[in-house]
Amino acid sequence: MPKRDFLALTDFSPKEIGAVLDMAAAMKAGKYLARPLAGKAVGMLFAKSSTRTRVSFEVGTYQLGGHPMFLSSRDLQLGRGEPIRDTARVLSRYLNGIVIRTYAHDEVEDLARHAAVPVINGLTDLLHPCQVLADLLTVRECLGGWKGKVVAWIGDGNNMANTWLQAAGQLGFTLRIACPEGYEPNREIFEWAKSRADVSVTEEPEEAARGAHVINTDVWASMGQEAEAEARRLAFHGYMVDDNLMGLAAKNAIFLHCLPAHRGEEVTDEVMEGSHSRVWDQAENRLHVQKALMATLMGGSRSGKREKGKGKSKTR
Ligand code: CP
Ligand code: NVA
């Protein structure tokens, strides 16, 4: 079997997404005791900061019996100009899987194309699929699923918004995105999602939030956009999720934020700490879904990588 990657939610069928969430739920419930990564090493290549992604992948690898290796791109030769395709081929000779967080999505695709081992996208400027897998598990736990549900995205049409569009397209729920003009999600991803689900973009946060079952937001300036922070603060004026906006949502609506949160910008402290907030469960779920993902992609006896005495490596 060829190795498989997880670079986007669209890399998995809806059925496969369901299977990963089922496995994650079993892991969370303590019903999964296997150690499919025993004897394996997973490299975690980070070009951007991280609290949740790094720690949950490292702990998850350890809990599955494997050895996590944090690799800052600053310390790798990659940071001094070694091509990603060379890095991919070399790392594939040592590792059983790679998690990567970087800027350009193309770089992750390039890595996956040249790596002989599974690659997982730990966030790019375009997508953050591991986070939305965790969000979907949280929605399923809190609301019983997404059939007939309305999800509102308030704020920047960023990597998270793009990934929620892919989720809506794959799973068929309603997604309403409220963002200022000029900060819309990726056009191509939006059109793709629109051909499969009820997704829309408005400039009115109230319109998106009214009757919604999930209210979702994220920072106004993502990693790499620090220089735009002030301009964005002005552009996003009026897009803060506060109690008034939450009051327009469905009665038992949940509030999600992938974190880190900037209280007083995209969300108030009251909403973060309030009764609708599920942000800590959401953060915990990163661990469970990523363990399920690693068990699925890297847990087999073969992961596209050469095993001792079994012929030539598939590394190109
Ligand atoms: N939500 C998320 O990916 O957090 P980190 O940037 O801390 O990994
Ligand atoms: N949109 C944010 C998400 C952080 C987890 C960023 O890319 O910085």
C-alpha cells in the first residue's frame, strides 16, 4: 500500500474522517490501549511557534509507544537553504512519519511528494486540518453531530476559515462566514465548498451568528502577519465575539476558538470563560484526533518506509 498523507481534510473521505473521530473518541475514553508507534520515530518540523500542536503531537507519539523528535527549522539545514525535497528524502531514511508546520502550503505538498513516509500538516498559511478535526470531535461531543447544524465563523477568512469550508464541503453542514471586505477566505476553496454545501460570506457578524449552533473565531493577525496587526485591528472593528453576539445564537450554542486567543480583540474574556465556551475541551481534543491520525497513517507494519531486509527504499 502506498503511504498516505494528511495535508487537508479533502485528503480523507467523509467516511474516513468519521473513522478517525471514532478512534479518537475511543482513545479519549481509554478504550484504545495499543501502541502502534512502538519502535517508530516521528519528526516534528516547525517553522512557526506552537503550544498545542507541538505538545499534543509529542505527547501523542509517546502515548502510542513512539519517539517524537522536535525539529525547529531554525536548527535544521533547511533554515540555511537545504531544499525541502532533499530534507524529505533524508528524513524518510530515519523517520516513520513527519508533522510539519510552516508558511507556504506548497512547501508541505513538496515535502509530502518527496517523502517516503506519511506527512501530516500541522498548519500552513492556507489550512489547519488537525485543528478542525479536533473541532469536529468537539461539535460531535457537544451537539451530537453536524447534521442540520449551522456553524458561524466570525473574523478573518484565514487558514482556519478555509479548513472549515473544506469540512462543510465534505460533511454537508451550513457554514456562514462573517468577515470584512478584503479578508474573505480563499476563493477556490470557497467555490469548491459552495458546490457541495450551504456556505456563505457576509460582512455582518449578526447575520452569521443568528440561530447558529457553533460560534467560531480566531485571531485577526495570524502568524506571519504581525506587521499588519494594527491595520487589521481597525479593519476588524465590530467583529469581536461578545455576549451580545452569543445571545443571537441558538440556545445551547457552543463557542470555539482554536487558541491562542486575544481577549479584547476577536473575543471578550466573558465569552472565553462563559458557559458556552468549549475551548479547553477543543484544545484537549487535538491530542485525541492526532493520535488517531498517527495510528491510522503511521501505525501499520509498513508506512511506505523500508523495513530491514525487505528490499529497496521507496524514497525517490
Ligand atoms: N491551535 C493551535 O494550533 O495552537 P498552537 O499554535 O499553540 O499549536
Ligand atoms: N490562524 C492562526 C491559527 C493559530 C493556531 C495562525 O495561523 O496563526
